Amino acid sequence: MDNPIGWVRRALVLGSTGMLSPLCIELVNQGITVGAVARTAESLDRLQQKSGGLDGRVVPMALDYHNRDRLSHWIAHFQLMEGPVDVVVAWIRHPVVPVLETIVAEVHAYRHIPWQLVHVVGSQNTMEPFSWRPSPPAQYQQVTLGFKIESGTSRWLTDQEIVDGVYAAIVDRQDFSVVGTVTPWERRPR
Ligand SMILES: NC(=O)c1ccc[n+]([C@@H]2O[C@H](COP(=O)([O-])OP(=O)(O)OC[C@H]3O[C@@H](n4cnc5c(N)ncnc54)[C@H](OP(=O)(O)O)[C@@H]3O)[C@@H](O)[C@H]2O)c1
């Protein structure tokens, strides 16, 4: 099977059991080992079950990503066991920067060549742009979740549209992308 992200062997997904759960499955389907972060062990179990029989696998990481010590420990453990992370997909609730800084520090402890930090942000980013950036060799990519206007009516994105947009960002390595649209901002769903 053609694999458009053949350079990715190991990925970390923060926010893995919510709307990004189908992304984890797609990555596993491409033979990738996915470190899946969420607090709830049961939902991680379900994700692991769904990935059964595919080429890659899910490594469940049941932790609160706001606990920096635990996050550091688990990322270090994951990389010791599996090898350096190639891609991190981060859908994180506030405060965001300490979580991203922890990820970058831990990945850089094991990896000295470029890797992708795909940061998924909500549409409020349109009004309050997120300006933090990591040091190299991290390649920071920001994916803004917008909305859709169809037949004159606006709606929020479906989970599948979000996953397709994030996956496209990994493949295309764009620095910035918007899933759907954020203009005109006044037309966003209320
Ligand atoms: N512009 C748009 O269209 C747009 C933008 C944003 C959101 N949305 C929609 O909003 C819906 C709900 O969003 P949501 O924020 O609830 O996201 P979600 O992706 O549905 O769930 C949040 C994910 O993050 C994990 N998580 C949350 N806090 C955590 C923590 N402190 N530590 C570790 N993991 C944590 C959750 O697992 P645990 O709870 O087990 O930790 C879960 O895996 C989405 O399904 C999406 O469709 C749409």
C-alpha cells in the first residue's frame, strides 16, 4: 500500500481518544507506533482494541499532560523503548505552552534531526494568534480548526474533517493550515 508518510515510524498524539481517535487508527494502519496520551484508561483500552490487527500499534499513555513530570517521564520511556519520535500531534487545553515546552525538551533529548510538531488549535486562534515557537530541529506546524459554510449555513467541522485536515498537514508539512475556513469570521456558527 502506498504510504504518504513513510518517514514516520513513531508518533505521539495528545488528545488521542477524542476527535483525534480516527487519526490514531489511521497512523497505526500505516504501520506507525502511536503513543496515545489521555487521562482515561478505559478510552485508551478502546483505542487499543480498535487498532488490533493493524500493522502498527497503540502504546497507551494514561496521564494528565498538565503534570509535566509525568509527561516528561512517559515521553522519555516511550523513546527509550520505541526510538525517537518523528511526529507529535498536540490538541491541548490551556495552559498550552508548558505542555509544548515539555514535549520539545524531551524529544530533543533523543532526537537531533528535524521532526514535526503539529499543533491543533481552535478557531479562537483567529482572534488571538498563538505566537510561541519551538527551537530547531522541531518543525512547528499549526492547524487551525475553522468552520464550513454550506448552502448559506455555517456549521462546525466534523471529527472526520478535522482528522483529514490534520493528516494532510502531516503529509504536506505546511507551517500553517486551516481546516475549513475562518472567514468571514462573523459567519462562524453560534
Ligand atoms: N472549529 C471546530 O470545528 C472545532 C474546534 C474545536 C473543537 N471542536 C469539536 O469539539 C469537540 C470536543 O472537543 P474536546 O476538547 O472535548 O476534544 P476531544 O478531542 O473530543 O477530547 C479531548 C481529548 O483530550 C484528552 N484530554 C483532555 N484533557 C487532558 C489532560 N489534561 N491530559 C491528558 N489528556 C487530556 C481527552 O481524554 P481524557 O478526557 O481521557 O483525558 C481526549 O482524548 C470535538 O469533538 C470537535 O468536534 C470543533
